[in-house]
Amino acid sequence: MQQGSAKKILSGMLKAVISIGGLAYIFYKVPFADVSNHWTAQALPWIALILFCTLFSMFIQANRWRGLLLEEGRKIKFRTFYAYIALGYFFNNLLPSGFGGDAVKTIAFGKRFGNMANSVAAVAISRVMGLIAMFICFFVTLPFVIARYDIPAVYTGAVCAVALASVLVIVSGLFSDKIRIPAKISARIPFLTKLQDAFSIYRGYKKAFFLSGLDSIWLQISSIAIHYAYFQAVGVPVDIATITVFMTITITVSMLPISINGIGIREGVNVSLFTGLLGIPADIVLAAALLGYIPMVFQAVQGAVVFATLGKRK
């Protein structure tokens, strides 16, 4: 147990070093004063749009989660799902992993309403369906972008690999009941059998599964609008197709578990793409990229209120 804790601490420290080191290197090359000069009053309407789209995205996520809980979801108020979505974002910004908040909100929700297996399955499918929707948008717009820019093969290769993995995860989940768990393991961990049933049940609820995919497409449209607004806010518009492709690459690379929530990696990839391929000055790219922390703070503040409220109730 102590050895496992030591490994986690060491892993967290390494991620912190990479994130801090990445940011330090970037701002060594591009002074922060040059970056902040691009934040002017003209950005305010675009920041308002960013906050609106962030709010819209959280509503869609709550609706998708509720829909995937089928009949049980209809018994629970919509605002409850929204509250737990916010709670997840709060912990996402505290834990050294972009998936930590999913675990916290799923466990908290499952314990409160007594449907842990279904909650885990719904959140897992929501997360993967979101990725698949992002990759669909990527592959639709990619031909328009590669016709103009020479995107490094390592980036497109990484996206293709994660896209394939996402499809395999969804298919494996839907047909997980076909996998026979050894009796000794199922007896020791009965939750695994419940989880298999929770995943495979969606084969019989095609409408709910389809609607979750539709919600995921809406989420990606909202995310694209947010990333588009970043560059509009600093006075350098970038076309939607390029935003979609570069956003997907950045998110995919940032998912690598080598930093704290992609901090330091995300900024470096943005400069590599927008400066290296489009020729946009690095200080402008960073000014746009750092606006991405506004919706993160907006989500985390809402989650902090939920966390404080739940704490008072207990």
C-alpha cells in the first residue's frame, strides 16, 4: 500500500515538473507581457460567448447523462445531473488527471442514488461518445485543412489511434456481457457482472444511445465555437475547419498522462500548430490559448458551490 502511494506521489510530481517546465519554457521564449498585450476590451463580447457556450455544454452533458440512465434518470431532477457535472469539473481541476472528476462525480452520484453500475456505464459511454463525435468532426474537416497545410504525421497518427481505441471501447462495452468472467473473480468482485449488464443494456435502447450521440455532436459544435472565439477575441480569426482539426489534435495530445491536465503540453501544441503551420505569432497564439482557462474556472467555481452545498447537507 505504501509502495503504491509512493508511486502515485512520484507520478504526480513528474507530471507537475512537466507542466511547470513546459510553461516555463514557453514563457521563456515568449514573454508573458507580450502575450497579455493582446487581451483588450474587444475580447469581452467573445468571452461572453465563451461563457454562454460553456454553460450550454454543461446542460447538454447533464441531459446526455440523464438520458443514458434511462427510466432511472427520469426519476431524478435535471438540476441534480447538472450539479454533479459541475462537481466533476471542480475535481478535474484539482486532480492531476482530466478523468479524475468523472470518477468523483460518478461515485458520489452512485452512492447517493444507489445505482453505481449504471452511473459508471453512463458516464463512461458519455465520455467515449464525446471523443467519437470529436473525431467525426475531425475527419470531416481534415481534407479541407491538409489541402492547405502540411500537418505532421505524428499528430494525425495519434488522432487515428485514439479514434480507433474509442470505437473499440464502445463496441466492447456494448457486448461486454459476451465476455465470461471467471467464477472466482465474479464471486470476489460481483460489481463486474453488474457493470457488464449496465453496459450491454444499451443494445436494447438504441434510441437513448442514438440521442447520446446526437448530444455529443452538439457538444462538439459548442466546443468548436468556443475555440473559434478564442482567436476572434485576440483579433486573429481562424477558419472553422482549421479550428476543428487543430482543436482535436491538441485535445488528443493533451490526454497523454504525462502532465497535470495537459497544462504545458496544450500550450506547446497550440504554438506548434498555429505558429508553425499558420504563421500566427506565438504571443498571439498563447493569448488565445490562455483564454481557455476562463471556462475552466467558470466550471470549477460552479463545482465548488455544489461541493460546499453537499458538504453542508452531510
